[in-house]
Amino acid sequence: MANSPIIKVENLVKQYGNFTAVNDISFEVFEGEIFGLLGPNGAGKTTTLEIIETLRDKTSGQVTVDGFSVDREASKIKQRIGVQLQAAGYYPNLNLTELLVLFSGLYGVKIDPLEMLDKVSLRDKQKAKFKELSGGQKQRFSIATTLINNPRIIFLDEPTTGLDPQARRNLWELIQNIRSTGTTIVITTHYMDEAEILCDRVAFVDGGRIIGIDTPDHFIDELVASGFERPKQMKQANLEDVFIAKTGKELRAG
Ligand code: ATP
């Protein structure tokens, strides 16, 4: 399992008119790892992800997923990956159980919706509508929908943006649990603390280019070895730790 690439991206380019959003990037994602695409807004992370997911056309380059080419074998790839739906896909009149049954029908697989909801700790919301969920619950539900077809790889595009610290930590735990079942996870984020905790390897993307790929540990060690020092000695905890300590980190309804 270790070090065998499940995604290969070679010299990928995406142009929107004259604008180059993805500028000749190459990387591999290994089976079973949590791989992070990190970078500021507009860096090209979503575009890259959507090309790998076969949802967007590329301008040039090669992309293979589990050995299949995005050009010729998109349907094979779709069977093997899990992608978060946009919120617009959650029909407003259906509750969570009904939505899962609907989506499993679209995938042509049979699932137990309550078992799926258990995976993301949402059994008690089985009769709720999507719009009635909190931000963290919405994200957890949308992660459940990525698991319906028992995919080999799931793609999570900024899954924790806008969430409070507890909801973020709950989601990290969920993502780690999913990985422990052998699923490969590709995640985009601009939260560096999140990447440091979650990701086995990260690629920094900026202006459509990859400017470095390594493990978080190596990146940090390399910077320290170069003589970098933080301006102020860090304390043993930060304000977020205080927040979590005072408010607890159990799953919340709100
Ligand atoms: P964010 O974190 O804001 O989602 P991102 O790294 O995911 O950023 P992308 O969404 O991939 O970035 O966008 C990369 C660049 O391509 C941006 O400058 C964006 O404006 C541009 N872009 C994205 N989609 C289109 C499109 N359909 N037509 C034209 N330009 C686009």
C-alpha cells in the first residue's frame, strides 16, 4: 500500500481564455495517504481537484486515477471516487435518510442509510432536512455522501472552512477514521494547522504552480535548519486550546 501512486498528475495545464489557472503541475498521491493541496484563494486548488474528479476538462497534461485516464475512462474513475456534492444538490423536501437513499440509487448501490449516518455521527438527525443542520453537521453529511459508493479515494474541498474549533476537530477525527479504513483522501485547505495535523504529505500551490511537496515535518525541519526562528517563543497552548478546554469538544447540536 505505501508508496504506490493511486493518482498521477503530469504537466497539468488549465487555461480559462488567456488566463492560466493551473500552470504545468505534476504530483502523485499515494494509496492510503491523506494528501493536502494547500494555497491561498485562487491558487488553482479547486480547478485541479475537479479535473482529477473528471468534472472539468483540462487544457493539457496527463491525469490517471487508479490506473484510469481522465480522458478515456472517466466513468471508471467516477465509480472509484467519492466527491462532495454542492449544497444545491440536496433537495429541500427530503430528509437525510431520504437523500442518502436517493443518492445510493443514482450510484446504483444498496446501502443502509442509518449505517451511513452512524459513520458521521448523525443518526439522531435522520429525519432532519439538510438546511436544518449546523455548519459542522452539513459538512459531516456531505462527507457521508462521498462514502456511498465505497470509494477508494475521496476528495474534500475545504471541508472545514467557516466551522468552529470543535466542529473542525470533530471533522479531523472523522477524516482520520475514514483513512484508517484504507481510503485515500485528497483535501484542500488554507488552514495550515489543519494540514499539519491531518496530512501525510502536502503540496503548496500558488499562482497555478506547485512550489513544494513534502511531509509537514520535513518542511518544518527544513525551515528550522535554515536558521528560521519564530519571533516569539510559543506557549505550550494557544487560545484555541483554551476555548476547547473551556467548552469541551464533544459533538454539539448547534
Ligand atoms: P479558492 O480557495 O478560492 O477556491 P482555488 O485555489 O480553489 O481557490 P480555483 O477555484 O481553482 O482556485 O481558481 C483558480 C483561478 O482560476 C482563479 O483565479 C479563478 O478566478 C479562476 N477560475 C476558476 N474557474 C474559472 C472559470 N470557470 N472561468 C474563468 N476563470 C476561472
